[in-house]
Amino acid sequence: MVPRLLHRRIHSIVMASMALCLGASLIMYPEQAFLSSLRGLKIWWEVVFPALLPFFIVAEVMMSFGVVHFIGILLEPLMRPIFRVPGVGAFVMAVGFISGNPMGAKLTSRLREQRLISREEGERLVSFTSTTSPLFIFGAVGVGFFKSTSVGVILALAHYLSSLLVGLVMRFHQAHATPTPLEKEKSEFLLIRALKEMHRARVKDGRPLGQLLGEAVTSAVNTLLLIGGFIMMFSVLVHLINHIGLTTFLSDAVEHTFTWLQFPHQLSVPFLAGLFEITLGSQMVSESSHYIPLVYQLVVVSMFFGWNGLSIQAQIASILSQTDIRYSPYFFARILHGFLAGAITLLIWKPLKPFLSRLPADLPTLAPSINTHFFHLWEVLQWFAVMVIISWLIFLFLHSDKRLIR
């Protein structure tokens, strides 16, 4: 009892100290805080808000009209054996892949609220449906940062393939948990059963169209305001950390790790930025030294996409907190997704490069610290094995104390 009480007091002191330091930094550097907050607001207003608002509204309307139930009946034979989630998870996966974060978490929470999935199924589902949107991959990063649509092709392939692999791995999460009951098999044709289930769901909802649209818009705007607040806050946090000079201390540790992995150490500072916010990190990677081969830049950006950035993770944690779905399985999946995406980018780079046009010029021989034989399969497997071991150790740590996964 005493150690637990002491642990809580230490936790309270640490959190209060961090909040105090952040408040003091805002007072000491008001101009930097204002400009970085304005930058986050601009990203939210010009990119995130118009991109996600239609998806949020339409998804809410489709769920109220029973489309989710329709898809759930049709795809139950596919989703449950492969990912160990009900068929309604296919709707979340499709919308999450198309619209990006945090749609996967938002829809998973809605399904949990409607008792269409169990807690464990929700944890599996959110782990591989929290993806980066193709609009961001191809538009903002591919064309905007790297000036190439071919870069978007490589990043998208690595990102979505690794996401499906994460789903296959996470199917073993809580393997002995009781699944959502299957609907009793009927002799009717599958499509007929799906249509009837959709009709029953619509009748059960019962809201008129005007009320439905109004509540869908209200819910979407409230969620987007929450997302905007997180984007602005983390934009301020990243710039203040960089301005104060903490990144110099942290980048030294990352630089030593990159050197040990025979990776360009010049990417250490952009890597730290991407851990907090993927847009800022991806931009810094694209503007990094021209002596860094393009493939290494893409590996780091792919890891950002899989990791999601602490900014997006905070958004998803806030959404999941409204249900009993735990955050720690999602966190482990993000680490695994980041490592898998980086490894797949390395593996597909050489086979795909001859078929892709308009790739930026690559300079693989100008950096003396880079091992030009890194593409050998054995070295790729070594790098991948190290990442898997680190992911597994973190997973064991998170699950070693039940208090951490509640």
C-alpha cells in the first residue's frame, strides 16, 4: 500500500512540475509560442478541418442509416478469421484507410458505444485502422515536401502493407477473450440478411433526417475542435523544446543509435521532431542535407506514419478515454507499425525504383558515414530484428503491470 501511495505522489509531483515548466516556457518565450501556435492553427484550418469534416459527418450518417450493419453481415466471414474482429470492422478499416487519423479511433469508439464490438476487439481494430490518409501521403508529403508522386507510391505501399501486418499480429492480442457473439446462421442469402439488418438498425435509430444531420455536424465539429487544440499545443511544445535546446541533448542519443544501425546521423533532429508531430518531422526530413540518400529519408518518414506522432496519439487517447478501450495495445501497435513500415520501405525500394518515374535525384555515395551495402538482405534483416526485439521488450514492460493497461 505504501509503495503505491508513494508512486502516486511522485507521479503527481512529476506531472505538476512538467506543467509548471511548460507554463514558465510560455511566459519566457511568448513570441515563439504565439508563432508556433499560429502555425498549428493554420495546419488545422487549411488542411485538417476541410479534409476530415465531410468524412466525420458522412460516417455518422452512414452508421445511423445502418450501413455499418450491412457491411458487417457481408464481411463477417472475412474479418473475423483474419483479424479476429466482427464484420463491422471492415467499415472502420475502409474509412480509416481513406480519411486517415483519427477516424479509425472515432469509429471504433462509436462501435464500442453501440456494443457492436467487445473491448478486446476494439483494441485490435484501432491498432491497425489508425492510419495516415492517402491525401496526406501523396499530396502533402509526396508532392508538397519531396516534389514527387512516386515518393507517395512507395510511402503508401509501405504504410498500408505494414498496417495489415499489424492487424495480423494484433489478432493474437487477448486471444482468450470472449468475442462478440455471431449472429445465428440463417438460410437466407447473405445479401438479403445484410439488407434486413440494415433496415432494423435504421428503425431502431429512429431519428428524423434533420435531427440526424444536425447531431452529426455537431459531433464532427466538436471532435475537430479537440483535434485542433492538440495540433496547436504540440506545435508549441515542439518549437519550445527546439528553441530551449533540449533537442541537442536528445539528438545525441538518437545520433549514436543511428550510427550503430549504419543510418545517416544527420536525420536525428528531424527524427525527434517527427516523434512529436509527423507533418513537421516529414518536412524537416525532406529539407535535410542533400548528401543523404532519398531511401533513408523515406524510411524515416515511413516510421513517422506508422508511429503517428505524439500529437495524433494524444488525440486518439482522448477519444478512446470515452470508452473502456485501453490505450497501451494501441501504443504497442504504433511502435510495431513504425518499425514494420521502415523495414518494408527498405525492402521495396530497389524492386520498385526502376518502375517509378519522377523520383528526386538520389546521392548514395556522398555521405562517408553511410554504408552503401546496407541494402543487402542480411543487413536489412538484422536491422529489422533489432526493431522487433525492442518492440517486444516494450510490449512486455507495458503488460508486466496490470495497472498500466487498464
